[in-house]
Amino acid sequence: MLYQRLYVNIDHVATVRQARGGTAPDPVAAALLCEQAGADGVTAHLREDRRHVQDDDVLRLAATITTVLNFECAATDEMVSLAEQIRPFAVTLVPERRAEVTTEGGLDVVRGAEVIRSALERLKRAGVKSSLFIDADTEAVRRSVDLGADAVELHTGPYAHTLGDPRALYALSASAALGATRGIHVHAGHGLCADNVGPVAAIPEIEELNIGHALVGRAIFIGLGDAIREIRSVMDQSRRGP
Ligand code: PXP
């Protein structure tokens, strides 16, 4: 089975820093550790309210990391302009609601179609790969293909929060299979940890996982490098099969 990439979401390191408003822990230093431990890329979400990652973090990440930057943001003019300026390897467009604790659901690719389409066109012109964070829903996959995205990131929250409900897992595998058939790259993420990542990692069409909170939480106990190696090994084992 094709190698599956692991991108580490370092927002949660920035959240700890912002709790005290200083400079430590530095998410850029954490990103470098992630890379040393085998992460294939770094994901950073710059929220409109700047509650964790700051603009300067994104600029420093873009200039420092040796893998690739997946810049996660809402499809606003401000964020797309920043992406045009820094030209990260990829941009993942996500919905943002001010009061949410974390990203709660996938993009509304029907009502938001025109805004998303125009953001995707701008990213394409800037030479940046695009991904849409969507619910694991075959209609949302079809719409994402029609909108011209390079990839979709399937929301694994419903699977993670129902402790691996087979229906949620089926929705992920059906959406991933459809995406691959329609020629769009398939990523997944949200709420994944070493205990629940196996069945998602085993879905052959999923090329990349974005994982953050569980890794940073686990790092408190075993260190960031070992937390990454632990989840990497579950992913690899799952793709090898029983
Ligand atoms: N993908 C997207 C689009 C996200 O917003 C998040 C949240 O940080 C993640 C993946 C990673 O989720 P988690 O932090 O729960 O691993």
C-alpha cells in the first residue's frame, strides 16, 4: 500500500505559549523536532482571532522548516492574500466559527461554493496546492472535485468522537474511494490518536493524516519525538495489514 504521510499540526504548541503570552514553547522549534522524528510536513492554522498561531509563526515556519508547510486557514481575503505572499506548499481551507473550541465541521461546499471557488483560483494562480476540509460525505467529495480543489481532507472527528463507530469509518472509506476514483487527493484528520488511528490509516486511498492535539498531549508524557514515532509506527503497521 502507498506510503501515508504524517503532517503534524503544531497549533497546540502555540496554544500553550499563548496561555502566558510569552515566547515559549516555540511552535517553530517544535516543528523542527517533529521533522527530526519523521513528520512529513507541518500544519499550522492561523485563525482569524489569532488565538494560537500568530502571523509571525507562519512566516518563520515557511522560512525554517525543511519539509513542507500546510497552511490551514479560512477562505477569507486576508488569509488567501497571506498565502499568496508566503506561498506555502499547500493551503487547507477550513470553516471558522468564532465561538468554537476547535474546527467543528467540514466546509459548506454548497453555500460557500463561490467564495471557495474564488479562493481556489487564487491559490492555483499562486502555484499553491489546495485542500478542502470536508465532512466524510460523498456529495461533498463530488462538489470539491467540481470546485477544482487538488485535495480533500476528510473530517475524522465524527469517527474519533464516537470511539470508532463503524458507520463513521464506512463514511470515511466510501468518501476516500470516491475521491480517488474522481482523481482528487485524499487526506484526513481531526481527533486522531495512537489508539484510534489504525483503521483510518488502513484506508488505502488516504494519502496523508493531519494530527495535532493527541501528539502534543502525549508529548507531555513521552516527549514529542517519541509521540510521533509511536503514531507513525501504528500507521505503518495498519498499512502493512495483519
Ligand atoms: N485537520 C484540521 C482541518 C484541523 O482543523 C485540525 C485541528 O487542529 C486537525 C486536522 C488536527 O486535529 P487534532 O488536533 O484533533 O489532531
